[in-house]
Amino acid sequence: MACDKVIDKARAIVAHQMEANPDDLAFDGGAFAVAGSPGPSSRSTRAPVRRGSSTTSPSTRRTADGLDRGPLRHDGRFRAMAETVEFASNGNTASGYLARPESGSGPGVIVVQEWWGLDSGIKEMADRLAGDGFVALAPDLFHGELAGHDEMDKASQLMSDLPPDRAGRDMSGAVDFLADHEATTGSGIGVMGFCMGGMLTFVLASLRPDKIKAAVPFYGFPPIDDGPADLTRIEASIQGHMAENDDFFPPEQAQALEAYLQGLGKDVTLTVHPGTGHAFMAPHDALGTHEPDLAAEIWPQATSFLRDHLA
């Protein structure tokens, strides 16, 4: 079952990042190091940003400053500025899609992909966040590999083949890159993820409680028992949006997770939206479950939540 594969992959990512005793784990610029061990800071190890060829779509246009304008906001007010960037990933290099608001700066949000890869749908979400005043970075966890929205077997294989140690490094490196970026404002970083990325939203919040202050997972979450995330480590406030008719991530498990996290004293709300199916936010509508009216209703709730906790 796809959900089991997502859980197994997320569990492997955490295992690779937390081989040391979690109680002795210290964060040092995205490199997971045992407390007291030497480790360079993120500023000294971060690779220079190399402006790659920007990821564009037919609706984008190059501006005088060399950046690509992302698609028009859904309300048609203005475009985001988007580019492909490279960043340090614990001694290696990773890349991602960076979208900035026309104002030039704003709170930082990591956008975590679905199992298709860094596709048009995830880039659109990053563009929309930038259109609402955020600096959004979607790390490319598959390193250029993509599955078409009619290639579920390929998507499943890409997720299965994802090296868990690399994925953990890339997400953590993206957090540090965004936190250090000149355009990022505020005192913390947010994370938003979808499906596999919804699950990894919880994982990243547990791995990087030093930076992640707000999380918005969509139709994806870890199990309470023997799950991939140490839920006790999460410090972020969480606003989650789950589907009622979802065989991947059942709603009763979402409700149980919400109660468990609240019992731990966490600031969390996981809303199960009646009548919805998995991937109801996805603009590509690969599963035929896209709910555009509901998505338009939820989006300002999510961005207001992020702004309140990050700005």
C-alpha cells in the first residue's frame, strides 16, 4: 500500500539522520552532529548560490533582474519571482525551486513535494506562497527525476528509490539555506507539504525544532506508534488539512494523532474536510479529487496561520 511505503521511507530518513542518541543530538548548520563534536557553522559551509536556469512554464517571463516571473496569483494581482537555486546539503549539493514575492522579502516556508517529484503542482504552491508575501523553497528530493501524473508506478518507484540519508540532508540543508537567505524575514521557518510531503512535514518539524516554527501538512501524517517522527520533539504549531475519503491516510488516524499531540501539549489542529478525497488541493488533479472551491477557502487560512507564527 502506498501509505506504508511513505511511512517506511520517512522512517528510514529519520533513522539515517538520528543514528546518534537523540538526546545527544545537536543541530549545527544542518549537519546532524553529536553534541560537543566539531562541526562547521552553516554560514561557513553553505555553498555559494549558483543561479541555475530558472524553472519556467509557458506562463512565466524573464524580468530585467534575471528572475522568472511565476504564474499570476489566483486573484490576478501580481506574480512571484522564481529561480532554481543550489545549496549545501551536509557536504554535498542539492537544488530547489525558490519563489520570492515582488516585495523582495518575507517569511520563509519550505514546500515538500508529493511522490511525483518537483512537479508543476508543487512549483505552483511555491509561487502562490510567494504571491502571498512568503519566500518559498521547494527542495528537489528526487534530484531531477519526475513521474508524470499518469505514472503512479513510476512515482512509487521514485519514492522507494529515494536515498533516505540524502533526503534528510536535503531538507535540513534547505531549512538552513532559507533561514540564511537575505530575502527571508522573521525568527523561524515554516513548512508545508502534500501527501508524502505532508508526512515529511512532521518529520522535518521533529528533526529541526530549532528552526521550524509552523507547519501545514496536507493529507499526510505519521502513525503514532512506531512512526518515523519523534513527535515529542516537535515545537512547531501545526495546522493540518486531511481528507475524509482517504485510503492512504485514514481520517480516524488523523483524529487520533491530533488528540495524541494535544495530549503532549502541542499546538495542533488537524481538520478532516467532509466529502473530500486524497489530494484535494492538487491543481494537476491526478486522482480526480481536486476541490478548487475548498482549496480557495483553505488557502488563506493556511497563509494566515503561517504569517501569524513566522512574521
